[in-house]
Amino acid sequence: MDDLSSIAPSLLAGQTIDTQLTTNCNAQTQASFDFNDSTWVTFYYQNKVPLWRAMLSIATQEVVLLEAISACGITLNEGLRLTLNPMGTVYTVLLYGTIVDAGVTYKCDGTFLGSFSRSMEMKIAVRAIRLGRIGVNAS
């Protein structure tokens, strides 16, 4: 386990990716590194007000917004689509569809929201940290 203790903390540090999509709308993509590659994507108004949260995984590789969501001058249009794309030892999360911000339409055609590890070593290391079997230094 010693080799895992040296790699896991650095990989854990990069598990949330923040992507600015429009002037006032961003998405945070957070990988859990569990065995299903469960990954949360949360859309925010100015990184403060949550607008929509969806979970992707190996079992659910596509999530589609069935009804438009409007708040704070942002509209996430019906049909907005998130995809999880496994590619060997990594996977990516992509966004398709349109977002309206203060009357301006932004088209997302495969907008990259993050890339995460799918390696078994990574999953075992993260599990060990969560179970307290590997110490993580804050420095």
C-alpha cells in the first residue's frame, strides 16, 4: 500500500473541475472514484446558486434535461445533455445543448467538463483513504 499512499492524495486533489460555461453559469464536475465511476455535475449561477445537478456513471452514461430550468437570468434549455465517455483507464464528461444567459444563447457542442482516472489502483487507493487506511497530509 505504500506506493498507493504517495499517488492517491495527489489524484484526490483533482477530483472536482470547475468550468465556466457562460458569463454567469458554471458547471462543477466531481468524480467519486467509486467502482461505478459515479460523477456529479452541478450547474450554478455565479458559482453560488445551484440550478441543476445530475449524476453520471458507467450504468448511466447519458443524462438529458427533460424540461428547461430558469433562474437568476439563466436558462438551461430542455434537451441539455451530459455524457460520460469511458476510454480505457480514463473517462471524460461532455456537455451538449444550449444555455441562455441574460438573453444571449451559448451553444455547447461537446464542451469538455472533465477527465478522470478509471484505473483500479486509483479506486483502491481512494477507498483506502476513505476507510482511513492511508493517511493524507494536508501540506
